[in-house]
Amino acid sequence: MNINRKLRFQLLVQNWFFVVLFLVLVGLLGYLASQYRVAKDITQANRNILTQGSVNVLKQMKAPVTITVYATKDDASRGDVFRKGIVDFVARYQREKKNIKLTFINPSEEPKLAQDAGVKVDGEVVVEYQKRIEHINPPFAEQEFTNLLVRLSRTNQQAIMYIDGHGERNLLGVKNHDIGEFGKQLEKKGFKFANPDLTIVPAVPANGAMLVIASPQVDFAEVEVKKIKNYLDAGGNLLWLLDDNNFRGLQEVADYLGLQVSPGIALDLASAQYGADARVSFASLYGEHPITTNFMLRTLFPEAHEVTARGTDENGWKVSNLIEVAPNGWLESNKLSKDEKPKFDEKQDKRGPVNIGIAMERIYGKKGQRVVVVGNANFLSNTFITNGGNLDLGINIINWLAGDDSLITIQPMPLKDINVMIPDTNQGRLVAWTVFHSFQYFIPFGFLIAGFYLWWKRRRA
């Protein structure tokens, strides 16, 4: 084909037109990439993106967050990439909250700044939010860092007051029936504890966030009951966990709340599909309340009792149902022995679902007063706290009672694949050496040989 001047000009125009369109397309793609972000994390524990619990915490933090890392500079030749790891870790938070500022300071070059900040170890991280400061030392994962942000966000610094001395489930206890693991999680969220002795103090302290009564086994003295009643009269908040319908001397408090608890427990034969006894009832239905808004985790309650309360114009309580269990089960009318086989009685038993938790609130003076009663304390015990959403529900209840409604959220889950365990045997060490060095040396070297072979074969063809 003869190429004349006119055809050459047309080809030149076409080529330049293609180049211009290509550059415009690249510019548009770059603009879209800067305005919109789509990420897909295929790791087991979503280690490259934040969990929804962390995202919810960041959404309610309006003020800027300043993160200062006191660490020496990376030495890539020695495999030291600490600063780069921190940058990648914080970047996940910065994508959700733009006003997070990350700064690095070398304590060797700025020892006075490190000393003034109270830094004790290389790599220590100082986080500041609304003039509140916390330190965290590496290594840490998302759960630890988000818990730190929750503590900085908490506006209510009042202590959780818990009662003991009557066989209660202890918030600091380590026995299976205690709720010490729940207490540890509350401490990580920034809560503090107080333990007033009602036989000594003149009254329940008014400067606490709430009073916790966790399934007492011995009757309260009359003087203690009076002080608890006066505490409620003065607008105090209360969390009351009950494992049966015996109020242990607190009948006057129950009457004050209009509270009733069933003698029998909720039974659900459908629990067998989860490998559980019928006395363990599962909940996936929750009432309309700030504690359970968007809460869709399954929780379990061993031997739970029905709880009801009546709000009247006289007492001013607004009552909300929280937790419904055993939708395919029933409420047993009588107490069952341990070996007795559950059987529904149409005349005496009540078909499910069974409500086992209530939230009550009313206006007291210029502030609100809040009470939560759950007909089961076992769900927060050291034995069951890690099952399903039990921990999340418990923390939501505490946050609501403390007045920190904005912190009610599904908690970030710990990473499952954060550590690699290598068996301490010769065979285990050999397998680990082979796997690690395969990706480092053997596989790249194999690709190099394969590429050279293909090049040599095509050249001879």
C-alpha cells in the first residue's frame, strides 16, 4: 500500500487522538481512585481493614486524634521495618477518620521530648484525644488499639460500684461462676470499680456510675436494703442480675421497680442443634432499645428466668423488653430437678418466646435514671462470657447505664491468625524452614530458571 502525505497525516492524527483519549482515561481513573475506595480483605481475620466495631467507634469521635510514635529509624538492611508497620496499621484508621495525625519522633535525637512525654521504651505510642492521653506499647492488634480509643472517648469517668459479701458473682473473681473476665473487659474499656460495704458506709455513694447486684445467694440485711432503696430514690442507676426468683431480702426494691421474676426457667429443645441442653436457651430476637439497636449476634443464657415489670404514672418508669429467648420453646411453670426431663404442659407452661431482660428509665430531676434487670447472671460468667455475643451485649448494657450511649457498638474481635505456632520438633522445624525459604528463595529461583529456559527455547526455534 502506497502511503502518501494525506494518509500519513491521517495516521498521525489518529495516533495523537488515541494518545489524548488514553491520557484522559488515565486521568479519570486516577480521579475516581482518589474519590472512591473499594477494598476486599481475604485474610482470615480481616487484618487489612477495620472491623465494624472499630468503624463505629471512629464515627462517634468528632475531634482530631494525634498519634505520636517514639521510635528509632528503620534499618531495612537488618530487617527493621517497625515504622513502616505502624504506618500501614494506622492507615486503616486514617481511611475511616481523616483527622488522625501520625508523627514519628526519634528518642535518640530528641531525648527531651521523649522524657517529657513519659516514654520508657523504644517504639512506645502516645495517643491524644480531647486533651486525654494514653500510652500503648507494641506489639498490639486492632482490638487493643480500638479499646484505647474507646477509653479516650469515654465521657463518664464514674466508677462501677458492685456489691459483695452475699455470695454474689464477683466482678474481679476468677472462679467459673464469677464474672471476672467481664470485669477485665470493662477495665480495658476504661471503667473503674468501687466496692462499698453497705454495712459500714452511711449510704450508697452518689458519685458512682451504677450499682451492680450480681445474683446474691444470702439475704441482705434490712439496713442494706434501705440504703439501696434510698439510692434508687435519689436517681441512682442499677444493674440487677438474677438466677432465680428469690430476691434475697430485696423484695422491697423489687416492689419499688414493679418487678416480677418467674419461678421456672426458659426451655428450648431447639438448643440440641447447637449441642446444648434444653435448659440453655439462645436469643437472636431483641427489643427496640439503644442497647440492642443493630445487635444481631446470637447470645446464650443457661437456665434463664422470665422478667417483667410494670411502669405506672406513679413510679414514672418506662419499661422496654430487651431479650427474647426460646421462640420455639416454653417457660416452665415449676422448678426442674437436674435429672428431670423437660416436657411441655399445655395447662401450666407458657409458650415462647420468653422475655428475660428489661430496661427501665425515667426522668429524675435534670438527669435520667436507668435500670437493667436480667433473669440470668450466668451469661456473663467466666464460663459463658466468650460464647456468641454475650460479651458484646454485656458491654452494651454497661455503656447504656453509664450514659455513654454513643459507645454502644459491636466490639472489635481479636485477630485469630496473629501468631504462627511452630511445633518444637525436628520435623516441625524442617517443615517451617522449607515453607518460609520456599517463598524467599526456592520459588523465585524456580521462576528464574523457567524464564531462562523459555527464552532459550524460543531463541532456538
